[in-house]
Amino acid sequence: MTTSTVTAPTAVPPAGAPAPARLRRRNRLAQWGFVAPAVLFMLLFFGYPLVRNVVMSFQHYTPKTFFTGEAPLNGFHNWSNVFRDALFGKALWHTLVFTAGSLLGQFCIGLALAVFFTRKFPLNGVLRSLILLPWLVPMVVSGIVWRRILDQDTGVLNSFLDTIGLGGHTPWLTDPHMALLSVILVNIWIGIPFNMVILYGGLQEVPRELYEAAALDGASAWRTFRSVTLPVLRPVITVVLVLGFMSTVKILDLILALTDGGPADATQTLGTLTYQNSFVRLDFGAGAVVGNVLILISAVFAVFYLRANRTEGK
């Protein structure tokens, strides 16, 4: 008996079809064509200002530079002057306290409201819409309104406290011991809607079956919240806290509208110190140094955010 071997025919690309290497190159060019505008935008509006700010921190940059173009390098002179300034340490501490206090208040109240609005009751949607108003109002407008509310002599808050017999002469914004707390409370009021909206959306994704299983096991409301809601909500909590940090640590307009960094530098933060060094004292090198420190702090938390997202995705 003889056996015959049949050879499978080799696939031949249709006539006129591009070669595989040419096709891959064309696809790669198409991909870069979509990415290029975003890369160009980032380089022009983020990369160049960042590099320019770093270079400026090592230059003797004065108002005269705008006319002559001369900005000689002075090494680490600007950095050493900023770090030796006692105001820098005070501003750094105020920034940490302001950021931590704001995030804690915004998150706790926002989470409580998000849990509250998961229940169905009349006017639920209307109340949620009204709570969004502080978030929609421009920061400067909110600051000006609250400055009038917290005014020691003519403010609505002191007038109300005086009416109910709790004293009406509290120096909310003029006492160095009260000013930072007052600014934190105003920022909490502004940031509550953002936290509530994001956390409310996360709560909608928690499977109802988990709550039913917890109820069958006889778990209390607090136990259910701690063992079911929080673990499922952890990725959303990470996003809220990191984005909240990056937006809070650099706040400038609210503090300028409320206290302008005073009284006696009691509300001076890295953001306001950058502004005052650059545009009040016209020491652009020192302002660039403080700005670079602020960028570095934000970059560290941006890396933390990316790593947290990558861990949650695995």
C-alpha cells in the first residue's frame, strides 16, 4: 500500500494587498496620529511651563528681566533663601493642616450625606441638587460671601449667635488662632458636594445581594457598613481622597478672598506664599522655588493615585 502526502496550500495575500510589515507601520502611524495632539498639548501647556519654572528657580529673575531678558544663574541661592525663611516652614505646616482638615471634614460629611441619600424619600432629588450649589459657585464668590458672613462686627453669623445668646463678637477671620480654622470650615462647605456626588455614585454600584446576605446573617447596620460598604467602596474612596488632596493643597483664590494670608500670616500656605513671592514682592525666583515644592508634593500623590489604581485593577 502506498501513502501519499498532501501539502497544504500556502495562503497567498490578495493582489494589491499591503505587506504585513507595511500594514503594521501604517497602523502604528495611525495610532501616533491620534496620540500626537494630546502629547503636543501636554508639552506646550504643562511641560514647557514646568521646565521654565524649574529653570527660573535657579535664576536671578527680576522685573528688569522682562525688558532686558537677562536672568543670570545664581545656583541654589533662591532655594537656600526660601528654606531659611521661617515663613516657608509656617506656610508648609499651614498647608498640611489646611489640607488634612479639609479632606477629613469633606470626606466624612460627604460620605454621611451619600449614605443618607441612598434612601428613597420625598424631595430626595431636589435636596441633592441644592447641596450641589456650593460646588457650582466660583471659589472667589464663595470666599467673598463667607468673608461678609464671618465679619466680626456686621457678619450674619455673629448676629445670629448674639440673638440666641451665645455671644456675637467672635473674630473668625481677624484672630490668628481662629482664622485658619475658619478657612478650613469654609473649604469643607465648598468641597462637600464633590465628595457626596462621587461617593453616592460608588454606593449605587454596591450589589444589593451583599446587603441581603448581611441581613440574613444578622449583621448590624454598622457592621454591614464596615464589612460590606467600605470594602466595595475602597477604589472610589481612593479616587476621592487623592483628587481632593491635589485640588486642596494648591488652593489660592479662597484664602486670598477670605484673609489674604493673614492675620499675621496665620493662613499663609504654599499657594499664597508662591503668589506673594512672585507678584507682591516680585521675587520670581523664590516664587518658583515654592511652586516647585508644591508641584513635587502633588506629583508624589499623583504617583500614589496611579499605583493605587493599578493595584485595584489587578
